[in-house]
Amino acid sequence: MPVRVAFQGLHGAYSEQAIRQHFAETVDVHPCPTLTHLFDEINQGKVDYAMLPVENALAGAVNQAYELLLESDLRIQAEVIVHVHHCLIGLPGVTLNDIRYVRSHPQALAQCEQYIRRNGFTAMPWHDTAGSAHDLAQERPAATAAIASQLAAELYELNVIESQIEDVGFNYTRFFLLGHDDPPRGDYNKTSLVFATRHRPAALYECLGEFAQRGLNLTKIESRPRRNRPWEPVFFLDFEGHWQETPCQEALARLLQRASFVKMLGSYPAVKTSQSVGI
């Protein structure tokens, strides 16, 4: 049987594109209406994996994704980075001059703001990018186009009027593939964790110093509010290396001594930045 993978959104979402990019073989994709439903699907055994968007290079972190990760026992299996290219999509036969309105998710509209203004379109916020293409194909409104992926255009038999219409070319979205077990080590690995510090001076400095002393490169650190303890944040941290490597084990052991709370999210094969952005 093919591998079953859940994603949030409708068919044609960029999360589905991430699934197709990561898996060489045919997979059975399961669309979910919300991120909460995504976690329910995999926790209830309805799918083998879930593709979770966690960060966009322009818009920043997906806050709900990190909150759900903190509450979950799932393990990160791999990092997937998708170069997001937005397309102007219309009904068959519609040309650029026919369009007055464009529908898409507010974030996609913001990422194409200059293009929309340059063409004199009126932006219409929609619930998601793939949904704007799906509804366009179903409702067939006059003088209206959608901003979504080329995959969405193909799935809903729409026409790509113009491609790569995003204002900034550096538009990448980072995903975590989630599963129940620890993945095998890759050639290049990252480790993700979340921790909280004790309430005293230099506590965060001392925790981060354990990684610096061992030459471990941090690739992300971000604070989030701790739900059950107001004004006491937790810190999400990624660093290069696998937890089974000696320097990583030493840093994690010392972090456990210094922090008030530590949770491993996974050690997993990752994408080197130069590979993901084409440097």
C-alpha cells in the first residue's frame, strides 16, 4: 500500500506540493481542514505521516504549528523546503485584460501586492490559496482570477495566465514531516527542541553557551508564550547535528541541568541552506 500522508488545506495546496517534492514514490494524500485535524489524523492512525508548515522566509513562523508540536509526542522525520511560486490562475479562455478581481489567502495576496497594484486588480481575501482555485473552478465568477500554485491550476483544470508573480523571489516555506518513530540519520542533520529557562539572570545565556562551547551552530531560536505560565516563555531551537553525536549529547545533557524544561522534537535529515536557496 502507498504511504499515507496528511496535509492541511485542499488539493493543490503548497503543503501537498511539499509532499510530492519529498516522496519519490506515489503517496496517498489526505487533505485536512485545519492543523488540529492534521494532528488528529496521524495520532488516530489514519495516516503514516503529516506534512506541517512551520516557517516562511518572508512571513515568519506558523505559530499554531509550534504550539501543536509542543503538545504532541510526534517526532520530526525530515525537513522539507519548498520554493513558493505564485501563479495568476483563470478560467479557460480568460486573459490578463479580462481580470478585475483576484482571490487568495491574505498572505499570498500580500506576497503579490506590487503585482496586484501594478495590474489594477482588486484583492479579495480567501480562506487559502488552493481553496481560491477550487472555488473559482466551481463558481466561475466573471472577471475574477485566483493566486495559487501551478499544481492547483492543473488539478482544477484552470489556466495559468502568468507564473512567478510574487514580489520577492526569496519566498521559501519550511515544512516538517512528522511521524511516530525516530528517522534514520542523514548526511546533514538538524536537531529541534523546545526548552524553558529558570527565572534568574543569565539563564538563557548559560543555556545557549552550552552549544557555543561545543561549536554547534544554531539555525533558529524563537520564543513563544508558555500557556500554563504567563510571562514565562519557552524557546524553540534548531541546531546543526544529530543527538547521537558526542558534542550534541554533551550539550543536551548540560541543557537538561540548566533548563527548567526540555523537550526534544527530533533529530532528522535536513536541507543545507545553500541547497534550498540555490546559492
